Amino acid sequence: MTDGANAALVEVLLRHADDNTILGQRLGEYISSAPELEEDLAIANGALDHIGVAMHLYEYAAEIAGGDASVDGYSMRRNEREFTNALIVEQPNTDFAHIVARSFLFGVYQKLLWEQLSRSSDERLAGIAARALKEATYHVTHARRWVVRLGDGTPESHARMQTAIDEMWRFTSELFEQPDIDSVLIESGVVFDITRERAKWDAAVDDALEEATLVRPEDPYQATGGRLGRHTEHLGHLLAEMQWLQRTYPGASW
């Protein structure tokens, strides 16, 4: 590929790696707080799945970028303006319903993403996506069950689930924004036009909401900026905790 295409691919890899790193960190924070022991284990496994995918994406990005680029450098030594994760994954763990809402809404998007990228003309990216797709399929199935269970449960669980969906909804449109830099990769079949997947996402989400007796939010406001490094106040606090060791002892190894 040309230098321009390589630079674009690095941005794509970092974008999706950042999504998974930050979501993995958020899920890790909630371990021991879930309503059931089995759910604690599921959350822990989900966190490891996301971090594992991020590691593979960072590794590939570092190989393309060359120089001193590394997995630790990308994940532990960049500040919040350098991260390009979607805003939804950095939102705090308000309660279990918010964990479920975020996992479901983002999970449906990621399943569609990996399905398409598993057919990428870039064999390395296609391989990473194919493995990630298996995990994403489980994540969506698991989260959907909880959406229905809580939404169609007691009045309190229904109210909490509706509140969580309402509060997470404003971060969903950003998932389907297509940065201009992707155009060269779309032409060569390395990535695809994510905007074309919005209808499938809507259908899958609407189906779950209907079964859960939940109402699709109508708030027209949608937050954006994460892909450009403009984040909510929550990301800085998350990175301060996640990166503490590397920043306190630069270059430390164990």
C-alpha cells in the first residue's frame, strides 16, 4: 500500500483498538459489582475479550507505523486527545442496567463491524475481525438477554433499563460516522462504508426493545467528537487510573 493508505490503516486500527481498550477497562472496573456471581465472570471474560482484540489491533498498527511504535505506547502513553474511541465506551458504570445497555448497543455495532471486516482485502485485518466476530456474537446474545429480562421484568427493573437506554442513546449515531481518511481504504476493499450498516443496527435494536417492552428514545441530540479526540470528562479519569504504572515508572517491565 502507499504511505497514505498505510497511515489511514493505522488510524482505523487505532480507532477500533481504542474502542476495545476503553470498554475492556470499563468492564473490568465493574467486576465484583454484578448482581450474580456468574455475571461477574461473564463481565470479566468480556473485558478480557475486548482487551485481547485491542492488543492484536495495536500490534498490527505498530508494525505498519514502525519506529518506536508499540502496544504499550499506544495504550499506556497517549493522552485523551490522542485516543479516538467512540464516546459510548467511556461512559461510567452508573448501574448494572447501564452496563447492559452499553454492551448491547455497542455490541450490535461491533458485530456488524467485524462481519464486514472479516471480508477485508487485508488478510491480517480480516483474520483479527473473524476471531473478534465470534466473541462479539456472544456478547450481543448475552447483553440482549439481559435487556429483555430487565425491560420485561419488574417495574423497577423496567424503569432502570429504560433510563439506561435513554442515557446511552445519545452516543449511538457517532458509531456510524465515516471519517474522510477511510475513503482510500474503502476503494481498495480494506474497510467498508459503515454508514450502510445503520439500518441493520436499527432493526436489531428495535427488535430487542420491542421484546423488552422498552421505548426507542426520540431525543434528537447526538454527541460526537470521540473519533477526533474530543471526549467527555470521563475518559481522562479512566486513563489516569489505567496508565498510572507506566506513567509513574516509564519503561518499566516485569
